[in-house]
Amino acid sequence: MENDKVIICTTDLVPGREIEEYRGMVWATSARSKSIIADFAAVVKSLMGGELKLYQRMGNEARSAVFEELAGHAKKSGADAVVGVKIGSTQLLPSTVEVFAYGTAVSLKKIKKTRD
């Protein structure tokens, strides 16, 4: 994933690039909740079966916010990538979700190709 010119990846290396400098660990969290009315609607939907789009949207919004924050922390450290990213989520309270991510901010350089 590339986020406003900051590469965010779960791998420890970026293809075609070499790590020039380690900038340190970066992390981000986002906690989201929905209203009681939305919860009631989700309970009714869950009784009928099917996808709970409201909660899916809440999780996706939280993940997007986490990646934006992670990229911002990387930029502040002078990095242009975050490698080895781990992401997880947890329920803080009923009807809430916390999404978190962390990784290593690095500066990259392109690998020069040599001809044989």
C-alpha cells in the first residue's frame, strides 16, 4: 500500500529498494463506535442473517485512519516507508472497535541494476 508517497507494507523489504536508514518504530490507533440506534438495527439484521455493512464500514474507516496516521508518523521521522507492519483490532466496549498498527519507519534507496 502506498499512502501519500509513504510505502506501507507487511514485508520486511520493499522490492527494488534497499533500506538506507532505520528511523524507528511508528504506531497508530483508531477507536470507533456506533450509536445505540445503529446497534439495534445491526441486531435486527443479524437475526435475519447477512452482512453487517454498518460494522464493516466502521472497521474500514478505522483501518484507513490508522494507515493515514502511520504514514504521518513516518513522514515526521523523515522516512518514506514503513516495513514489517502488523495490524490488529479489539473491542473496547460493546459497539466499539479499536484498530492498531505498528511497524518500522525506514528511508529507502533504489537498487541500481547492473548489466552482465
